[in-house]
Amino acid sequence: MKSRLQQFLEVEQLSPAKLADIIGIQRSGLSHILSGRNKPGFDFIQKLLIKFPALNAEWLITGRGKIYKESPDRSITEKSTFKSNPAPANNEDLFINNESITDNLTESELPENSVNDNAPEIPPEKKNLKRILLIYSDNTFQEIRPGKVGF
């Protein structure tokens, strides 16, 4: 499977680091798979097939068939349907018009980590600050917790 993953990376023109970021795994985990140190597990294969639905699972696992599934309504094999969004030109672009993303969703469709305006308000006396996370432009971060130096 290691060689098929490498072939997939070449066809998709992806670096191992980019693929790891796309499917949401640690870069070191993918590096270990590509080096042969570890074998890919079910979670890895599942995440890969979800992000790249045109990828043929039988080819990936067994080596049989073609790299991409053939679409029944097309005579040619489709390349991956994954499209990455270009990075914003600057950090200010990250939050422009994000309201429109969730405007059309019902409450049950909201992402798990979204802010829910309908959530019951917790009285201030029951709120305790757990931590503050500062993320810098060079992608480093600092975590501040109550009771630690500088807080």
C-alpha cells in the first residue's frame, strides 16, 4: 500500500505534509506510513477516501483496478474531486463574510464548535476562565492559564 500512496501523491501533485493536513492527521503519522514503519489503519483509509471520493478503495487496499473510480455517466475516469481553497492573501480575509456560511443552516446542522446564540446564558458567578490561547502570525501559539506566571 505504501507504493500506491506514493503513486497517489504524485498523481494528485501533493506533498505528504499537504495530504496529512487535508485528511486531518499528523504529518509524522503519514511519514511513518510512507517510510514503511507503520501500516495504515482503518481511520487513515477512511479519512483518505472521504476527502478523495473519486479514489478507488479497492485499488488503494489491494492494488486491483484503476486508481480512480469510473463514473457511470462518464466514459473517462475522474480525477480527485477534492478542491483546496487558496489561502487568503492576509489574515484579515479569514473572517470576511463568514456569517453567510452558517446563515442557511438549521440549528441541528451547525458545526459542533460553532457559537450558538440560543445557548442558555450561564450566570457570571458560575463562569471560570480556563485558558486563553494566543495564536501568532507565524503560526506559533501561547497558552495562558489562570494561576500561571503572567496571568
